[in-house]
Amino acid sequence: MATEVNEIPGQLIPLQGGNVVLPNSAVAEIVRYRDPHIDTESTATAPKWFVGQFEWRNQQIPIVSVEAAMGVGDDDHVPEQLVILRSLGLKSDLPYIAITARSVPRLVSIDRSNIVKEQDSDDKQLPFVLSHVLVNKEKAVIPDIDALERAIRKYRPQ
């Protein structure tokens, strides 16, 4: 007999002006921010949200600024953390991606009573955003990881 899951353990990843919310299962590790390696040839045409890459567990992991993709935040701020996400795609060329965070993510239990879609949000306006939500009355976005992975492949050095 199948058991109904009522609660999902998750993380609120702090951004300027809000959060990203993800299930714990999507997060591989959280590390202190490291300056990215920038391949000038491939990043010359890259959008502002593609920060570069860094080495983690002998792999080059692309770094993405969700804030830059959403058009929020200031350029002078250096993030404190990198949140390394497991890739959702089946292609092995991109097993992980990292997103920048303002500080250490917070654990949160997500259930039907504490997550609500924001009424005034237009989710189609921003790239890489599936939905704007409130988690425990805090603003958050649910990212479109599939779209992010497809976009990264365009700018990431092979």
C-alpha cells in the first residue's frame, strides 16, 4: 500500500529580496563561495547570470546567479555560499550545477499548509522560474532547473 507524503524536507536559499525553495533531495552540498574560473572565449557572449565555473570533486561545475537571471540584486555583492544542485537531466555531461546564495540556506518542512502560490505573480515573465510562492509567508521562487540546464549548455566550455 502506498503511503501518502504530507511533508517534504526542503531548503530556503536566500537571495536579495527573496528565496529559492528546493527539496533537500535536489541539494548535493553547500560550500563557501569560491571565485569562478572564467573561460573568456565562451563567457564573452554569456549572459550575466552565467558566473563561470569552479572545481568541485574533480569536476568543473557551472555557477549561476539566480538573482541576475531574475534581474534583482546588486553587482557589487559577493555571494557567501554556493548551493550545488543535482542535475535533473539524464545527460551525464552536466551532473551538477551551483547557484549563488546570500548566506547559508535554512531547512524548512514544506507541506500544503505552508506553501502558497503568490496571487500577483506572473511566472512567465522571468527565465528559469516555474512559480512564485510564499513559504511560511516568506517570498520564494521555485526554479525551472530543466530550463536552466538547457541554457547552461550553450555557454559552458566543453
